[in-house]
Amino acid sequence: MSNTSAHILVYPFPAPGHIIPLLDLTRLLLTRGLTVTVLVSPSHLALLQPLLSSHASVQPLVLSSAPEPNSSSAQLSLPAKIRATAALYDPILQWFRSHARPPVAIVSDFFLGWTHRLATDLGVPRVAFWPSGAFAASVYNSLWRDLPTIPRTTIRPTRIPWGAVFNSFTELERVYIDHVKKEMGHKKVWAVGPLLPPNDDPTGPANRGGSSAVPAHEVMTWLDGKRDESVVYVCFGSRVELTSEQTEALAAALERSEVNFIWCVQEHAAGRGGSIPEGFGKRVGERGFIVRGWAPQVAILSHRAVGVFVTHCGWNSVLEGVAAGVLLLTWPMGADQFIDANLLVDQLGLAVRACEGGVKNIPNLGELTRLLTESASGTRPERTRVKEMREAAWNAVKGGSSTRDLDELVEKLSELSKNI
Ligand SMILES: O=c1ccn([C@@H]2O[C@H](COP(=O)(O)OP(=O)(O)O[C@H]3O[C@H](CO)[C@@H](O)[C@H](O)[C@H]3O)[C@@H](O)[C@H]2O)c(=O)[nH]1
């Protein structure tokens, strides 16, 4: 480890949608000269490998708290998983206190609220990392503050940390980023996104967040044979499984619409999801490419042949779709996804509603079929707007607003080490 640069502890919440963007941020911090220890569970250590092999100033801190995949407790609810992480309070405290040059700050996922008390005990600031957007943060904050049952003394969530980093960019969420700053009462709010893998790393996009279930070159070769913007990419992130009824409706719409498509189907250990109808692959033939398991999403979205993305509006998918300039068809199912869809469809006009709601909602077959056909062939105004936003996104990370925010974040973190 370098002896001069500021040493930071980065602690992602152990789930793909949270680890992926925080590791992308870690890479940016490393390239700007910070020394970083990343806390990961044993099952996620492999995701750190690309950073470990390319940067000398990063170290893993492998601690197990969250249930490991395949263990009987792996099916814990999200709040239970969050609570389980707090078992690491003492191990981190001990690691910190025995370290010759301990971190000057903790950058931890917004789910890991307990790390605020840990940071206070250790006398270092905590920066909360938001893998979801500033609009979602504003909505959550106002719900929290205005719930009638919340005692008046309750501290507002966005007030707590010393600073906050968003995987977002000013041109996408300016009004909400400003709102969060106002709520926090200071300006240590940095929008550094979209956080993406480096595009000069050929293995990065293909294996980002997991090993691709299909050789990436096979998907790319299939895409090479398709017309520009003619392919619909369907993926609902790392957690969502469609029910049998939803799977059947989507399969029928893809079949009837006659569009080219890549459909990424997550098949989780719990096996509650629906499976693709028998004979479907044969009936759609060369038109369809099915990925059972982890797809190389960023590489797919970046291909010139992909023009449409049916998404559950997980925030990473939203930003990856915007950065690729593809037309987003929204199907939010839970968490912040309804808020994200509202921002995209109603406020920014970048996307079109496809369906909405969790397990009970099934899309209307006729409407979804029409929407798929029209989106893959027509020129909708949303497509133009999303392309404008793509320009804004790339400008932001190539010297614009996100680069400036990242520089300032690094500067503030570096100042902390000078004060020791
Ligand atoms: O086959 C796959 C599936 C997913 N991904 C990647 O995995 C990430 C998935 O993240 P996201 O699109 O945000 O979806 P979730 O995994 O559902 O993310 C959770 O975390 C997000 C960030 O807080 C929230 O916005 C979501 O609502 C929440 O479900 C993205 O980077 C995808 O590129 C792949 O590369 N291949």
C-alpha cells in the first residue's frame, strides 16, 4: 500500500445491484491515487479480482456476515440480510484498531446505516453510497420525515452521513441532487455516475458482476447479424423472477411481435419463477437469443444492434440503458423501481410504460405486442430524448459534471488524511 495517499474503507452491501456500481467507483478512486480496502464476503471475493489484478493499492478485507449462497439462510428477506450485516460491527472495529494505517473514512452502501455509528466510534467520517438515484432518495427521505408515526426527534436519513455519493449525474437528476443537498444542509453530495466498467477492458463488460452464462462472443456474433437498433433486450436485473403467468405473457408477446430479441432469464435457487414455454425457442428460431442466467448486460446494451430495453428499472439498468441510448420500456416491480419509472416516463420523457407491478400483474398481450413491434421499428420521440441524455451522460463522465464531483470527492477524502 502507498504510504502517502488517503486510505479508505469501501463496504458494499452484498448484492450484485449494490456491489457492481461501488466497485466501479472504487476503480475510479484507485485511478485517482487513493488506497482502498474493500470489505467483501467470501462469496463475492471473485468480483474484486479484476481490481486486485490491475491495481496495487487495493486490498480485500474478507469477512463473512451475510448468509452465503446455498446456505439455508440464503433466502432471508432483505431487511433480515441488512440486519445480518451488523454482525460485522466488532470484527471491523478490531481490524481498524489493529491497523498500522487505518482508513480515514468509510464509504459504505446506504443500506448499511449502522456503519454510521461504527464510523463515529472510530472517529472517522462516513460517506453513504447510493446505488439508486437522487429522486428515489428524495422520495424516501420525505416519506421518512413525514410519516405521522415517526417521532419528531428522528434524524432524517440523508442528514446522517458526512457525505453522500450518488450513482447518478447532474443532467439527469439536477433538481433532486440539489434537493438532497438542501436536506443534508451542506454540499458534500457528489453525483459521479453513470458508473460503468472501463470500455477499454474487453473482459470487464462481459463478466461484470458475475460470470456470463453464455460465451460473450456468441451473443456478440448473433448481434452482429442484426440490423441497427432492431433488437429488444429483456432483463429484469439480478433479483427479479417473473411468475409463470408473466413469463407466458412475455413469451407470447415476443413471439407475436416478430421482433429480434435477447431474453435474459434469471433462474434462482428458490426456483419460484416461471419457465419459458415449451417449443418457444424453436418457434422464434434465429430471431431470439435466450440467456439462462447471467448475461453480459453492458456489452449487450452497447452493441449497435440493440435499440430497446425492457427493464424492471433497477437503477443500474436504467443508467446502463441511458448510457447506451436505447429506448427503455419500463416494467417496475418493487423497491425504488416505481420511482425510477416515474422519473423516466413522466418527468423526463425518456421511456415508455410496458407494465407495472409485482407478481399479480400480467401485461396485456395485445398492448405489449404492439409496443414491442412499434418500439423496435418506429421512431418514438422518447428514442430521440434518450439519445440526447446519452450524450449528456458521456459528457458528464468525460470531464463534465460527474468528473468534477469525483475530483472534489477525492480531494475531500485526501484532505482527511492530511488532518491526521
Ligand atoms: O444477467 C444479468 C443481470 C444483471 N446484470 C447487471 O446487474 C446489475 C443489476 O442492477 P439493477 O439493474 O439495479 O437491478 P437489481 O439487481 O434488481 O438492483 C437492486 O439494486 C438497485 C440499486 O439500489 C435498485 O435500483 C433495484 O431496485 C434493486 O432491485 C446491473 O448492473 C446489470 O448490468 C448483468 O450484468 N447481467
